[in-house]
Amino acid sequence: MGQISVNGKAAINGTDAIGGATVFSGDRVVTQRKSMASVSIAGGSDVVLGELTSVQIQQKENQISVALDHGTLECLSAAVPPIVVVARGVRIVPGKRDSFYVVELAGDRLRVTANKGYADLESATGTVRIQEGKTLVATVNAAVRSKGRIVKYAIMATGIGAGAGLALSLIHTNSGCAVSPSSVGNCQSPQ
């Protein structure tokens, strides 16, 4: 599927990675502190892992999927096959040929920057387009305790662009009820 280049220490499926080694579909690549790795994929796509990053790379039909566990990825995605990053159930899909975007997942914080072209962030609640030169910051998979049980919420705070405004949305994932200052208390918790 691709070849790895390493600067520092990285592993493929728990074994030390050597520059030029082949990365196969299903392989897990992990970088160590002060290290980077790059996977060059046939068709002209590249995935660059920053330090302390863990991913699993898979090729399915005409798409390459990179499951980001944690860390930072830089993706240069050729048109075919496109590189789709999946982070906690959210898909980041490149918009056009030679899209270049950066995805960072640290804890519950997801940050996506479209440096060239655009990227679509697809989640269970819809799709958000991140235009070239813009950044989206979101909190994903936050769990909250309510009356002794865990209730899942998807909290999305987006700041797109330089000083362009901030939108906050809190969605109860079990009921789909949107919570805003005017509707607090109007949502029913599932039984």
C-alpha cells in the first residue's frame, strides 16, 4: 500500500519501523516523542504523523482510511484514492485533488485545518465544510453524568477563520435534542 520514512522512532504493528519498509492495509503506525513518520501511498498521497501519534491505515476499494487514535496528521490527498481520516466516529473527507489538511486529536479535542482545498467533516449530526485556510475546533465524544448515569453529548464549538465568530452547539446524542440557552430543561432524557 505504501512506504514509510522515519525521522526518530516509529513502529509498525509494535515492531521498530525502518525507512523504506512497506505499510500494508490494516497496519498500525505509532510515533514516539520527538519523532515523525511519513507514509507515501501509491497515487501520490502522503500521510505525515507528528510525534506521539497512533493511526491504523486501511485501504478499502477506492478509498484509504486512516483511523486516528491520538496525535497529529498532515494529509496530502490525491484524487484517487482519497485519504479519509476517521477520529472518534467523525470522518474528515478531502474535497478535491491535492487537498492538504491537518488533523489533530488530543483527548476530546479535534482540530482540522484545510490548508489547500477544502475538507468535509462528517458526523452523525451532519456535515460541515472547512474551507481552504480555515480551521475547525470541536470537542467530540464527551460523556456527562446525569442522575448517576452517563449521558453522551456531542459538544461542538467551532471557530472558523481569523476572529470570525464562534458557534456553540450541544446535542444530546441519544435523543437528538439540541440544547441552547432558550431550550434548557425542555429536553427529555431517554429512559
